[in-house]
Amino acid sequence: MDANSPEVVVIGGGPAGLTTAIALAGSGLETVLVAKSRAPDHRTTALLGGSVAALQTLGVWEECRQHAAPLRVIRLVDDTNRLLRAPEVRFDAGEIGLEAFGENIENRHLLTALDQHARGLASLTVIDDTAEMISIGDTAVTVRLSGGGTIAARLAIGADGRQSICRTAAGIETDARRYPQTALTFNLGHSRAHANISTEFHTDSGPFTLVPLPGRRSSLVFVADPRDAEHWSQADTPELVMELERRSHSLLGKITVESGRGKFPLAVETARAFAARRIALIGEAAHLIPPIGAQGLNLGLRDAATIAELVVEAHRAGADIGADAVLARYDSARRADITSRHTAIDMLNRSLLTDFLPVQGARALGLFMLDRIGPLRRAMMREGVMPLLAQPRLMRGEPL
């Protein structure tokens, strides 16, 4: 394989970029992945059922399994101080015939498994570098690397995050909005077993979500006012532990905070097009949402599965894999799924922040209906695990 002129070049080595490169190279397309080595990522990802099925199909999940904890029950608890409060809602995977909704895994283990698998594929070349400039011609995309050299391919897939140079090169604009919130991420040890139950406390400043990890460990996403977040990100460990135990109502007993605190401001951003001019966008290059309901990376993995399926199909038909027709199909295939998830997460998050009583009432009524109406609750659970609007082959456990 000529690494300077593959059929596809993938920019970005996060889970979505790696998954796309593995899916394409595993189907025989000559692929180059441009991905600079990363600092250790202490965050975790709750992979829903379709994402786990995709990783199993690609042969990656066996290396992940021992590091993941199943999510068998999800609890939503209204922990606000408002007049209209919602009842606790409990989603049990067994109610829809599943052992678990998905698996929670530390990103460092997920990325290691993906990277090791990628480096064993004959049709995939991994270049430890970053893209410095992208130029688009009639028949190819040319990527100039920071360390020197260029790569020309018929299609570039941008998995290069919220500051995507692929998106800029394609001339794609975004619609964005910042929230008055900051998310803190921690991994915790605790004295009580979590019983594979994820608990999301809805507070006046945003969700406080505990998600199981193997053993007596959990990951935490703690959304707070930016000033509070700044304080807790720098607080001494004993003070922080007391606050986390208070906010979690000592649900998991005594807590210890592991090294590797994370902090990032919350925003929502959506590309106005998900593909154009021989460039397709996936993951945060295409969409950014708050870490609520385990939607962010799962959306990105559905992007990866969808673009891989369409490109492999075009390649086998002898068509131009970077043609406008292929990119238009990708944009159309992803739009409904991404738009619906963004809308739902945005509405839920803003309903926690508002003091407008009718909105609080609507949120409480919606959760009350989910709690009391079984068919509605089960339909929502099925949609969360396997969206009707987005079922690419890999997510169904089918090879490309």
C-alpha cells in the first residue's frame, strides 16, 4: 500500500476515527489514519448496545470486555428544590428483554484496544502526526502533514473534533450555543456495590451522574455552575469527597477520588452539513452535545458505522467513494438521528436550568408519564439502545 495515496484518509484518532478506519481497512479499502498520540484520557464512555455490537463485529470488543461494566438499570432522580418535582424513573434493561443497555468503559482501555487492532490491519497505515492543511480538488483531497509530507485520497473523513480543520476546509459552518455550565469528570472508588445501576441526579445546575465501572468503582459526570466547577476542580480531596458524598446522598457509601480530574464547558454545536466537497464529518467535528444520556460518543460511532457502510458499498460498486452522491446519502442518513438527539438533550438540559414554572411542570409530567405508562417507557428504552432512524449494519451486528 502507498501511504501517500490511499483510497481514504481519516483525520483524528479518537474512538470514532479509529472505528471508521478499522471498518474501512477491514473491508479491504486502503486507508490512512492520521492521529497524533494523545495524553491519557481518564474519562469514561457508556457504550449503548448498538455500539457494543459494532465493536464486537469489528473484532475489538474482546479486548475491552474485562474493563467494562454492564449498565443494567438507569435511574433518573429529581434532586432539585423546586415546587414541581418529577418522580423517580427507573429503566430496567430486563423489561425489554436485554441483559444490559450497554457497557461503561474507561476511554484509555477503549482507545488502547482500538489502536492495537488498527495497527494489525494490512490495509491500514497509522501516521503519528497532525493535519496542517487540507486542499480539495476535483478528484482528490490532499492533506499536508505537520511533520512534512502529503497524503492524497478520494475521500477524507474528519474525526478531528470541535475545532475541525476538515470542516473548515469543506466550508461547512455550524450552529452553536454555550450553556452556563461546566462538566467535571472523576473516577471514584466506593465502599458499597453499585449493582450495575447508573443513577442520574437532576439538580438545579445540571445532572450529577454516577455510572458503574468494574468492581466497586464508578465514573462521575458532575455538571455545575462555572464558578462552582472551578472551585471543585481545585478543591482539596477531603473537601471534594465530602461534597460528592453529600450530592450522591451517600448512595455508594464512602468515596475515594482517583487521579485524573477533567473539566470542560458545556455547549451544543451542529454542523449545517455533515459532508461536502470530498469530506465527511463524524463525531464532534459534526456535532457536540452535553454529556447527558450517554448520547455523544454513541452518535459518533453511528456516524462511523454509517459512513463506512456507504463508502464500502460505493467501492464495491466501482463508484467514486468521494462523489457528491455518496456524501449526500451520508448527510441524509445522519440528519434525523443527530437532530432528534440534539433536540431532546437540549430541551432536558434547559428544563433543569429554567425558573419558568410551566417548563418545570412539563418536564415533571413527561417523567411521570414515563414512570407510569409501561409501553411508552419500553419504547423509549428501545429507541435509546437502537434508534429506529439509525441502524447501520455494524450496529445490528452485521459485517460490512
